[in-house]
Amino acid sequence: MDFIITLVNGLSLGGVYAMIALGYTMVYGIAKLLNFAHGDVIMVSGYAILVFLSFDPILAIICATLFCMLLGIAMERVAYRPLRGASPLAVLITAIGVSYLLQSLAQIIFGAADRYVIVADLGSITLGEVKIDVGTIITLGASLVIMMALSLFVKFTRTGRAMVAVSEDRDAARLMGININRIITITFAIGSALAALAGLFSLFRVPTIMPTYGAMPGIKAFVAAVIGGIGSIPGAMLGGILLGVVECICNSTPLAPYTIAIEFAILIVILLVKPTGILGKKRREKV
Amino acid sequence: MTSLLQGLKNIKWKHYINYIAVGIFAILFTLMTFGGSLPQSTLYMLEEITMNILLSVSLCLVVGFLGELSLGHAGFMCVGAYMGGKLAVILSKTALGNGVLSFVFCMLLGAVVAGAAGFLIGLPALRLKGDYLAIVTLAFGEIVKTLFQNSSSESFGGPVGLRTPRFDKQYLFIIGFALVLLALFVIQNLIRSKHGRAITAIRDNEIAAKATGINVTKYKLLGFIISAAFAGIAGVFYSFSHNYVKAEVFDYNYSIEILIMVVLGGMGNISGAIISATLITVLNTELQTILTGDRAVLKDVIYALILIAIVIYNNAPALRSFRERFTPRAFVRRLLAKRKGNAYNADDDARWDVVPTKIDMDEVLSVDLKVVESTMRPDKEDKSDE
Amino acid sequence: MSDFVLETKNLGISFGGLKAVQDVNLKIKKNEIYGLIGPNGAGKTTVFNMLTGVYQPTTGTFFLNGEELKGNTQEKINHKGIARTFQNIRLFNNMTVVRNVMVGLHSAPEFKCTLLESLLRLPRHFRVEREMRERAKELLEIFGLLDERNHLAYNLPYGKQRRLEIARALATSPKLLLLDEPAAGMNPQETAELMDMIRFVRDHFDMTILLIEHDMSLVSGICDRLTVLNFGVTLAEGDVTTVLNNPDVVKAYLGD
């Protein structure tokens, strides 16, 4: 019975990771940059919910999502777009700077101490002998629905297909009349919205936030994206869920203190053995 | 008079400027301590400064000259701090006590073990590049931290941390200066030799470097080992200066702080790394007393903004022509051109202020598919006819 | 000793089941200027990549002066005597011109200097540095780049970048020089100068040259013999006039 609870928890945590990983992987695939600040959008979402919660929970969620989308777009506009065409290393360092900036701004505004954010008291349900939080189930269900919706969006809408085209070959896509700036902006908006929702779902799990709240989930989601194969949407889901399950299982064993080390070790091994991840495409350097 | 001027002109002053500057400060502060006019807080600050210079100069080798982004520098430091600290604990119970000799042994151990860790991180660097390698180094740092955090209390103190004997001498900072000079000696001499040229060639174009006969494996590992060894030495110094080693300190935020020092110093610019490490440490210490509580992060906001601004300014493609007119380098060039009355040749040095160009995006585009497609449909118009 | 500087035997490679190049048999004699031509995507650069160890051939092998080099790393192959230039120029952009060439001299036995000697600044370090610089300057003088020696490679005009790449390749004292589209992007006058230079390189450095080129005036002007690749297979080989009049070759280039 314990194992089932662990598994359900793992799947739900995996759903959260998968949603963050989707943002990473889309931005990486389309804008070709590792948005180190992506994890901090989760934190911003948490604080935004905290601020708007006094009005109405649903309103708070909507406002937080919109705010994060705007933040994502602004980030791309101000910090990343000027560097398009520059060395990826420069972009990565800038992204680290943005992450640092968001964290310290949050600390100035909200303080370094933990803040409690209880979105709604959802209670729990009992199935046989298993008692599961409603929040966990919502997380699991919502993340599956969102992922499916995203896959359909990419496959069947004009914008979605344009995104794929840009990720395959930006120059060719431009020549085909695709507005690259618009596509990248949309990508950042979607990625940030997903991160905002991931922030909400994380609050179901642990209802406390602090300025560094998003850093570790962000990095772990990146690990998930890499495990699944960066640039691949199903890969991000697979990697996220895999990592969530591994984490929850590890946490229920005596290995618990080493969970992070184990996750990172998995990352290193995968990168060395199959750098393209489980579902990634092989790219060979042109000589 | 003229021959003396000529002789002074022939010395490449800029090769020695770092030694001279560090040496002057070392002597100055030494005289002041023995004159008894330095408060304890200044001594601590000098220890911090020399430690951070060690860290930034050694990271500069990997990021600026080898062109690999490492986010795990604090991890190497952690290894050094624990290894050196533990050995110091053991040696303090022997006849060596807490003397200079045991200090030297601890340094050596820290350097060797951290260097070995650097070797381990250099291995993935042979296969991975850019973002991926950055994440692997970050992962390495976190793994090291976790391992030490969960060590048993007899071995490395576990979550409580390891209490180490403080090398309680007024002149600990002088040893710090000596270590900085050692790091400068090794790293500068490496860079200004054929081996350093090979390392920067790898940074500029790895494929061309291989085709030109450079042993990329050897030089990448060399860069990582030397850089990690000095980070390890900085870690040992930390354990001697703080007399308490706790793994939490060495998280990736610390690595990023070191990276900020390197980037603000102008990437592959060692003098810049020294200056920015000094400034940031002084600012940190000074601001700590002024900004208290949650306002203390105001400085982080400023660092972050400066970091973003500098990287964008130095690398944005759109700002290229602007940059060529308004950099300190361009200013010096114009000044020299005016004085000499002739066109200025770029000095016999590489250009460092920019983030390495090695990972060119076009190069990572898939070639497999392109081979397939173009083999199937040879492009006929494109060919020249006789 | 083999009669041929370079000999390839059934050299081929496939990427994921697709045969990009198959059964290439080149036999290049000493001091020959040998052309490798063919339409885009015919696999010419892939052949270069196999000969320099970037790709490992899946079939066949190749010999330099009778010594089998297949399976060696890129730097090892360079040390054994194959140097190359790249289709899209690859210089060490943030280094000065003279240092670019000095990197080429890095592995020369006469400029050996261990890491320890360099770190401790022993006399050998200074001697080697001085001599490397002198040698690099000599090479730059030959290629007319001496005045620009302290410029960053990045700031050189296009034609000079091409020349610098050749100078750097020659600095590794190869036995065989591979030139990947040396005339790409050059006007007719520059191409004519390039032809003179390639001949000069062959005579002055006692060099054997294999080149990929699309410019037929250059190919017919300087190549002794040719191999034509199409869809990864050899379409024709032999001396220039015969090959260029071969109906299959004309068809491959101009279509049906």
C-alpha cells in the first residue's frame, strides 16, 4: 500500500517536473538557449498567487499565469533577444544573471523567510486503504491533460507547426515566411505559463515558498528534459515522470539523503552514454 | 637616459603587472600588520580577498581560456576544504601540530584530490559542450556537497560540519598572497606558452585545433586539472581561515558568484579577475554592515544587473560597431594612434573580452539529415559550368 | 615504400544505413595536384573527413606513403602528415595571425618543450618560443601576410583568411595537403592568384595536394588528375581533359 502511495506521489511530482521540463525543452528547441531562469518563474508564480490569493483563488491562479507569461516574454525581449546570434555561452551566463536577479528581487520584496500559501483546502480521498490528497490527483490529471493539449497544439495548429519548423531549421523557416520573433515570443509565453501552473501544483505538495523556491525544481526539470532528450516534447514528459518517480522512491528508502546526488548521477551517466537522451534526435557537428 | 628608457620599454611590463600589483599590496599589508595598525576585521577581509582571487583566477583558466563553462567550481573548493581540513585535524594531534609544515601538507592533499576531481569532470568535457557541460559541472558540485553533508560525524562531520584547527596566525593572509602569486605564476606561465596557445586554440575552434594536430584531450584535461587544483587550494585556505567547514556553503550559488567575478573581470582577463574578485569581496563585506536583513540582497540585484548588462554589451551582435568605438581597448588604441602618429596594430595578444566563440550554433546543426537530402537531390543550378 | 603518397582502398561510410560514400579508390602520386570534384552533396567533404579522422570509414581503408592510417585520431593523422583546410574557414579567430601559424607548429619535434619547462620558464621555453615565432613569420612572408601578423585572424579580409588557413596547415609540415574548396567566394583574379599559389606550394614545399573545387577553370588549370564523385560513388577518374569530356560527368553536372 505504501508503495502505491509513493508511486502516485511520484507520478504527481513527475507531472510537475514534466511541465517545467516542457518549458525548458520548448525554449531550448526553438530559441536554442538554456533558460536558466525558467525555474525561477515557478517561484514568481508562487508569490503572485500569494499576492492575489486575498481576492479569489481562481483569480489568483489566472493572474499568476498571466503575470508569468508576461515575465517570460519580457525576459526574452530584454535579456535574450539582443544576444541572438551570439555565443550560446554568453546567453547562458545572461540567463544565470536573470535567475539571480529574479531571486534577489523576490527576496527584497517578500523577504527571505518562508511564506505559507494555502491555495485551497482540498482534503483527501480514501480509496480502499490508500489515502491520497486531492491536490495530488488534480496535479496528475491536469499535467496529463496539459501535456496532451500541448502535443496536439504543436501537431495540428499553424503556430505549433511553425514552432517545429523553427526548431528544425531557423533560417529555412524564416525563408518560408515564418516570423521568428513571434514564434519565440509565443514559446516563452507558453513555457512560462506551464511553469506558472507547475508553481501552483507544487504549492499543493508543499505550501511554502521562498526566493530560492524555483531553483532546485528548475534544475531537476532540466535534468528531466535532458534525460528524455532535449528538444523533444514526449521526451520531456517521459523524463519528468521518470525523475519524479525515482525521487519519490528514493525518498522512501534509507537512501533519502542522497536523492539529489542520485538524480544528478543519473544525469551525468545519461549524458555520457547517450548525450541525446532517451528520445532525442542525433545531431552531428558539421565539419 | 634614452638607453635606460629603451631598456624599460623592452621589458614587457604587462607580463609582470599582476605580480607587481599583488606583491606591492602584500608587502604593504605585511608592513602594516607588523606595525600593528591593522584591525582583525581587515585581516579577515584580506584572507577572503586572497581566497576569492585564487578562485576567480583558477576559474578564469577554464572559462576564459579553455572556453568551457563550469558551474561546479565551489565543488572543487569543497573537496579541498574537507580534505585539507581533515588532514589538518589529524596532523594537529601529531608532532607537526598546527605549524607551517602541516599547512603545506594539507595544501598538497587538497590540491591533489581536487585536481583528481577536476580530471573526472574533464572527462565529460571531452564529449559534451556548452550548456550540457555546464549542467554536468553543476551536478558535480551538488553531488559533492550532498556526499559531504551525509558523511558520518567521525569522518567529515556530516550535516554539522567539520571543525578544523584555525591556522591562528596574524600572517595567514600573507600565505594567501603567496598562494595567489603561485597561482599567477602557474596559470600565467601556462597561458603564455605554447601549451596555453594550444588551449586557447581549442577555445577558438576545436575542430580546427584537432585538424592542426593539437591533442585536445590532453589540453582540456590539463586545463580542468590545474583549475580544480587551485580551487582545492583555495578550499584548504578556507578551512584554515574559517576553522569550520560546512558543505552548504559550497552550493552552486557560490560557483555562480565566482563566475560573476570572472565575467565582470572581462572573461579571459587575469588582471580583471583579480580586480573584480577584490572589489566584490570588499563590497560584500562593506555592504554587509550597511545593508542588513533582507535589504542585503540589494547588492545581488546590482550584481545581476551588471552581469547581464556586461554580457549583452560585450556579445550582442547588433552592438558590434558601437563596441568597436566605445571600449576601453578602442580608447587606448585611438590614444596610441594619436601619439605615435601611425596606425595601431592589435597588440600581440588574443582578444579576451568576449565570451568564447567556440560553440557556434551553426556547427551544431544536424549534418546527417543534410547529407541524406542533398545526396538525393543534387543541386544543379549551383554548380559552375565550364 | 609505396608508389603513392595517398592510396585509398574501397573507402566508404554510411550514416544510419545510408551509404554517403562508397568505394572510393584514390591513388595520388608525389607532387601531384589531384582534384576531387562532383555536384553538391556528392560526398567530397565526407571523403576529406574520413581522411582526416573526423569520421571513421565504415568500409575500406587508406594509406599515406604505404602506412595505414585508418582508425587514428585526428591529431595523430595530422602528425602522420595529412593537413587540411575547411570549406567554411576555421581559424582561431580571437588569436593573432602569427599565433594561428604557431599553433600549427605546436607538434613539430624541433619545437618540443615540456609543460614543466614552460611553467618554470627554463631557457628552452624562450628558445622554442623565439624560434617558433621566426618560423611562423617566414611562412607568413611566403603567403604575403607578414604585415598583418599582429592582427586578429577574425579581422583579415576573406582572401587572406583562406591563405592563412593554408599557411597554418603547412606549418604542421604535412606530406599531403587537403584543400576544401580553396577558391570558394573568390573573383577570377583572386582565383588566378590562388592557382599560382597552389603551384608554388607544391614546388616550394615539395607537396602533394588533393583539392575539392567547383571552379572548373581552377580545376582544369592546375589539376594533374581528377576523380569525379556523384551520389557518393566514383563516376570517373583520370587526367583532366578525358574526365571533363566524359559524357557521364557532363550529365551529372548539367543534368539530362
